[in-house]
Amino acid sequence: MTDWLMLVGNPFLGGELNGYFGMTINLIAISTLFWINALGSLRPMRMRG
């Protein structure tokens, strides 16, 4: 999870975009991972098999 957030937060998007845009993408990534983990823990069967 940390590696993915570091990848998203890296300045490959552009130096000037890394402030607000990077923070927005980080929030989206965190919420997406949170919902995936929440839904995965609510299901009796795991998707991983």
C-alpha cells in the first residue's frame, strides 16, 4: 500500500501539478483501497482464491 501511494505521489505527473493534484489522487487512491479492503472483509469468500 505504501509503495503504491509513493508511486502515485511521485513527481512523474509534473512538478507543478504535484501539490494539489497529487494530494487529490492520493485521497482517491486511499479511499479506493479503503473501500476495496472494506468490501473484501465483508465478503465471506475472498477474491484472491
